[in-house]
Amino acid sequence: MWTKDAIKMIEEQSKNNEVKSILNNEIKNPVWLSVSEAAKIGGVQTKTIRRAIQYNNVKYKIIGNRYLIDLSSLITFLYTKTKLKNKLNQFGLGQYVDKWNT
């Protein structure tokens, strides 16, 4: 017999795999965000985004002296840890979405 925790964990893993498979498809026109825009959308601080850049956890490019972060890699990064995912949902873009479509 499955416990509620086991069922919940399986459902979360399934959702994470669906999000990753959607985001891993090649996007023809990716959306690029500044560090501050990425932080606001993610509901995290700019230093979190800069740390992700430092450790190559997100796709980025440098134009002039500015970093631009790919939106799909940002969302993938924010879904890697429960704490970041919760911040996305509570303080970032997720607070405006009733249910994510996958």
C-alpha cells in the first residue's frame, strides 16, 4: 500500500520530468532576461542568479558588460531545489499562476 508521502513524491518527480522535457526542446526565439529581471521573475535575490551564472547552472550570454539569462534555463535551475521552486511559486512568477500547464 502506498503512503501519501510516497505518492506525493512520485507526482512531484513526474511533474519535474515533464517540465524538464518541455524546456529541453529547442526554442527558436529564446527570451533573454537581465540579472535583475531574472531575480524578480524567480522570486530570488540577484546574488542567487549571479551564483548560478558563476557555476554555469543557467545559460547566459554577455552583451557589452551585461549578463543576459535564458528564461527556460532559469526555470529549469529554479526547479532543481525545493527551496528555489518554493520561492518561484510564492514570490516570483508562480504567484500569478493558479496552475502550471505541463
